[in-house]
Amino acid sequence: MILLPVAGVVSAWFLLSDNGGTIGDHAAATAGSGAAVKAAQPPAATPPTPGAREAVALEVPDVFQLRFKQPPKAAIVFDVKSGRVLWRRNPLQAMPIASITKLMTALLVAEHTRNGDPVLITPDALHYSGSGVGLLPKGRHVSVKALLYGLLLPSGNDAAIALADHVAHTQPRFVRMMNAKARSLGLRCTHYSSPHGLEPGNRSCPADLAALSRVVLRRARLATIVRSAHAVVRFPIKGGKLWLNNTNPLLRMGYPGTIGLKTGDTDEAGHCLIAVVRRGARTIGVVLLNSRNPQRQARTLLAKAFRADRA
């Protein structure tokens, strides 16, 4: 079998557009993405790569066939537990991934900190672009736990910078850690240039992101966060609490069984989504890069994947 290795507001609810820098609903693409079944054809052979304990299998044929009128640039559907690939489109094509970058940031933070560790909010964390928690108090301490929620739910770039500085003292050092971790996990399509993903130099491919998702979901701290549609965290502001909403469109719409994972959205990357859904004994993941309508396409792929499993 050929495998790809891995490691793998204060007073009201608010929504932060992922890397958009505005408060409001996470933008959904207006273009349709109708789907039609395509005659079954085996996928092209994939170059061999070394195996690993956690991996996504690219050699086996797709379990189902599907063709979108306006397809994502690259995508994959996979069984989270076994690593089997169920459907693919350009699975090894490296592309900008926007805030999906924050999964690696979160993984490193989880490896090097504890939830209760205090993080000093420096001026560096307040000089950010795009989406943010927006209420980080300069010169005060915020817990790692609160910042991880701010990183993974509203996709705060300010939280990413604060956590990177806490772990590595500077962003460049943290980025070196990110790339070293990617290499150690065998993520061959993946390269990082920041802890937040705003720059197009943050790139990966669906196969790598499927693998990384499996690693992240094995971390109980992170799995608890990414499955939360909403959260209230202790925060050093008036009232002592901060309300956060997740940018994940499937969680926000209450799609049955959704347990994660992350969105990304910039002009260069387009709309990106990793969605993970658990039903019964099966857990299926979908990675969509540069999708015209990630919510609709993810639901279509998930429905096909779960139906194919019952066939």
C-alpha cells in the first residue's frame, strides 16, 4: 500500500470573518456547486512515499465518484480513523491555505504549554491584520487555553502571534519550529511563513492536511476546542468573560455529527475548509482548498461518503 506520512463582544455573541478583519457572518460563496455522479474511473497512480504510523492511503481507488460543476481546486475525503482516502481531486497540489495554517500553530502550542500557562500580551500581538479576537489587553496575561479558543474559533491572528511569541519568543523562530515539525511528520507539500496564515507563502496540499488533521484530533485539548460551535472563556476584561463563535460553517448550521475542524479564507487561498463529521462508528474528514462554496461542497461529499459506507 502506498502511504503519505503524517504526524500526523464582551456583552454579546459575535462572529469574526476568517482573515477578513470585519465582524459579521463568515462569507459564503454565492456561486452554486451542483454535483453529478461521474462514471467510475480508477484514480491515477500516486508516487510511492514512506509509511508511518498515521497516514492517508493514496494508492487504493476512490470509494465513490463525484464531479462538481465548479469544483474546488484541490480536495480530499478520508476516513479519519483508518486513513483511507475515499475521494480526491489534486490531492498533492500545494496551494495557499490561509488560516488552516493555525492547525500547526495549535499543535505546537499544545506540545509546549499547559492550558493554565499565562501568556503576556505584547505590542507584537496587537500589530496584526485580518481577523482577530480584538480584545487582547496589552501588558496583561491571558491563559493559553483562552488564546487557543481565540485562535481556533474566530481564527484570531492576534492570538496566533501571542501564542507564537510565548512559545518561541519571536515569530520567525516559531515559523522555523512549524516547518521543522512539518518535516518531521513527513508533510512534503507543506511550508509555513507565519503562525496565522495571512501570507500566501503558507502552503499545503489536501493529503498533508488530511494527515495533519488526524494528528490534531488525537490531541484531546485541541479536539475539545475545534468541535465547539461557541465558547465562553475567562478573559482579563470587564466582566471577566469573552464570548467566541466558531467560523466553521457546518458547526454554525448545526450539521449533524460535526466535530471540527478549521476554516481559511484569503484572496489568494480562496475559501478553504477542513470539516470532520462523526456518525456512529465512522468519522469522515473533508479538505477543500479554494472552493466556491465550501459548506455546500462539504455536505455533498460527506453525504456521498456516508452513503458509500452503507452500500
